[in-house]
Amino acid sequence: MTKDKQHKQLKPWFIPILVTIALLLLLFAQNLQEEKALPSDGWSRSISLPLTTANAKPFLVKTTDGYHIYATTGEHINHVVINDQLKVSNQSTIPIKIPTLEPFWIDRQNVIYIKEGKLVHVNGEKENELAPDVDGMIANQDLILYWQGKQLFSVDRNDFSIVPVGQTQYKIESIILNEDSSFITVENINANDLQLELFNPSKQKKSYEIISLFSLSEYAGESIADIQYVYNQQENKLHFIYSISSTKQGVTTYRAFYTTMLLDAIAEKPQFEQVKIKEELSQIPIENPQYLNLSLKENQPVLLFSAEGLIAPKKSAVNIYEAKYENKQWLTNKRSTTSELSVQPFWIDDGLILWLDYLTKNKYELMGTTTDPTILQESQKLNTNDWINALSDSLLAFAVSLLVIFNGMLWVVPPTIFLVVLLFYNFNLVEKGVSWVKLTSILLYLGTQLLFIQKIFNSSFYTYAPNYLTFTGSSFIIPLLLALFTWFAVKIGKNKEWSGLQEISYYIGINLWLIIILLGPYII
């Protein structure tokens, strides 16, 4: 085969191959840019911390040398120390076996937890029983509580002596403990009803004012999943939220309900409003909130939670969100950026949030995000996973975009009918490539394309596609620019001995291929 003949055979492929490579690189660059995207303005990308645990909120201790975070694996306790910038200053393991989902209290080598129904204190190899027949316990850095039936006790953190706290109306099921050392007891009235009581500490925190709140009911097929509250002392107001899980036909859904009340005017049946959450910018509803965490910022309620949502165009995950309550609505912004299942969020402070990311069965990794400007900038540096994820997303998007060819089949119907009729009428007109035949065929194709391609440029496309494809009038300008570019490509790439039918087919093939690669990844 002569070089001239080889050139003629390869010539039509030069431009399509070069343009394909360029557009695929553009798609890859776009996906790489999305990997660097922040969860929302002012917050860093998700930062991995060297601590693994089960699906249980870690225990936090704030000290002058940083934030000590403890989490049990079932075999030992993992310990890591971080600062405000999520920098790790120390990490260690403590050889104490605590069941993975059981609560515990820890202060360096002193650990308190429930072992075989007994409350025990462990220091090194020494183990001391504090109380028998314990139904449950809960603790934070400043307070250790446990209960037996209706009786409630605390453990002195200095000498580990037992201090009676009080007695509830009904048997205690669980306790919600707040950072200010106030807490709410959740008590079983009967199989369907729960009574709530607030234990508000005195200024010296040596005694509690017990305030009977209200009752909650669980109906058939439903169960109360989360209860959270925060007390605004300035306004003497309690902000309260809880969620209900229900399962129908194997699908579990979650609904949250919120209310506020003055402590000196508590209604027997307070009016709850269902929590409706929307993303602040897109106004897309966020449903099934889980792992609720309620707090106040500038005396306004804010909610930290886990729910499914988009992390990139056409790509969703279970994310961490922070929602603020304004004008009777909850507006939220994303705080996590990973593609893993993100759960158990909690605040370290207003500008620092931690949570757990799923790794494998019963194994989760501690993650965090911060508003620190230095860390925010550092978090946008590309890493190996970013390149791998961008490449994977690009290949998947390209594969899916090939389905656009089914839309393209509709666009070729009019020119095909025209050419078939013309072939029967006068074969030579098509074979010789008479100008008006080629022009009419291509205009029929482009006219049909311009008409039906408007359905492609829908709200979904304008939501997920990059800015260079979603400007005003793009649904007309982009097809026309591609049509013009294809005309130049045909002029350069065609061979002189081609028939009119070959030239028309070459034009339609290149044009359709360009639309598939350029628009296809954002259509399906």
C-alpha cells in the first residue's frame, strides 16, 4: 500500500480522533475540578483522621493541649489528639475491651463502662466495681450518669464515688445528655408512650431542678429514632427536635419534628412542625435526615445531620449537612465531600465538625472539616484518590453518554427519507454529490436536531452541566457552532473520490459524535 493511499484512508480520521481526545480531556478536567470542590463556601474538603471505630459517636475531651478523641473497636480504645486545624499531635491505643456500641467515660487511663451489667472503673490493670444491676449509662467530659429502673446516679470524677441524682416518674429507657450537663430522661410509660423529664443543673451543678416536659407516642410500624434538644438560658426557651423512623415494604424513611417552648409555660401536648429541609442554593429538598445534632448559633437553632444528596453532578452519597432555621424553614449546606456513607456528625466548635465515614462492616473512619483558611486551602490540593475518582467518573460518563445515539437516530430520519426517495427518483444526483442534495440533507438533519435537542437542554442539564455549556441561548448556539465546526472538518477530512452519500454520512457521523462527547455526559 502506497503512502498516498494510506494518507487517503487515514485522513478522515485525523480530526475526529483529535477532537475526541480534546473533549475527553475537557471532561476529565471538569471531573477533576469537581473533586477539588468545597462542600460549601468557607468550609474545607473532608479531611481524614487516623482513628477508626464502629458506628458510634466517639468520646470527646477538650483540654489545653487539644481535643482528645476516644473510640472503641471492641478490642481496644483508639485515641487521637487534634487541634483547631485538624492537625494530629498524638495518637495511641488503650488495651481495654469495650463492646463497640456501648457508651463509656474516659480520662487518660481511667475508664468507666458497663461490663456484664455492672458499672466498672478500670485504671490500667486494676478493675473496680462501682455499681451492680445497671440498666444503662451515658457520659460526657464533665458528667457520668447511670440508672437502675427509676433511680438515677452520677459518678464523682475525682474519687469515683456514687452520688444519687434523683428519681423519675417511670422506668428510664435512655438519657439525652447536653454539653451544659443538663439532660432529658426518656421514660417508658407503656409500650407506646414515652415521658420526658428535664434535669436542669443548679449554678453550682450540685443539684438538679426536675421539670416534667411532655410525652411522645410511637404508633404501629414507627419508632422514635433521635431526640435532641438545646436550652437557651437567656430566653428560658427549650428547642426540641426528634425523628421517627417507619418501614413500609422494606423501605425505611425518617421524618423529623421540631418545636420550641418556654420552660415556665410547657404545654402538655406541644405543637410540633415537621422539619422540611432544602439546600440553600439549589432549593432541592433533602429528605430522611438521620443522626440529628441540635445546637444554637447566635441564639438561632442549627441542625447537624446525615442524609443522601448530591456530591457532584449525577453523583450522590450520604452526606453531612448543617441546616439553619430561618423564617420558619430549614436551609442547609453540605459539610462533607466524600463518596462514602457519612454518619454520626458532631461539633467540636462552630467552625469545626467531625463525623464517621463507612469503611467496611463495623469499621468507620473519623473525618472532619474546618473553616480555618489555611486548612481550607490545603484541602484543595489534589491527591491520588482525586485523580482516580476523576478518571473513573469520566469513563463512566463517557460510557453513559453513548446512549445519546438513540436520540440521534431520530435526527437522521428526515434526511434518510429524503435520500431514499431521491435514490429511487435519480440515483446519480445522490451518487455524484450534487450541491443542493448535500445541502438539503444536512439542513434536514440540522433542523430536526435543533428542534428535538431542546428537550436535552432541560432543567436537569442546566443544573449538572458546566458553565461553558449552560449560558443563555446555549441550546441554539452550541448546536449551530458544532454544525459549523463539522462543516470545516468535512472540508478538511473528506476524500475527493467520495460519493455524495459518503460525504453526507461523514458529516452526520462527526456531528453526532461531537454531541455525544460534549453534551452526553450531562444528559443521562
